[in-house]
Amino acid sequence: MTNLPKIALGAWAWGNDGTFGGDITAESLRPIFDTAMANGLNLWDTAYAYGMGTSEKVLAGFLKGLERNAYLVSDKFTP
């Protein structure tokens, strides 16, 4: 990847910890992911602390099967 994205899409709410309501599902997030990727937004920010890994799992499900050079993931380690 030679052109780095200027912005990232944060996936904090994808952890569905209740901060943004309790009805956030992978099915409701899929159109957001697909639209972002279709428009070149391919830098994703996540962390284990977002729903104790839920955010990472949802994002991983969306990324599965894509070419590895089609996206970037910014993740944070929390001891």
C-alpha cells in the first residue's frame, strides 16, 4: 500500500458496550464497512478494550477474505 489514508474509521462502538445503545449488531454495521471500503476509507481503528474484543471480532469478520493489502488496522494492546 503506497497511499496511506488520511483518516481512520474508529470501531469503538462496534464493541457494543452500551455507550452508543444496545442494538448495534454486525448486520447493522456491515453497510457502514462496505460503504467505507468502497470509498477508499480502509484504515480501521480498534482495540481489545472495545467490548473486550468484540470490536476486533466484528472487524475481523468483515475483513476476512479481502486482499491483505486492501486495508490497514490500528490496534492497541491493553495488558
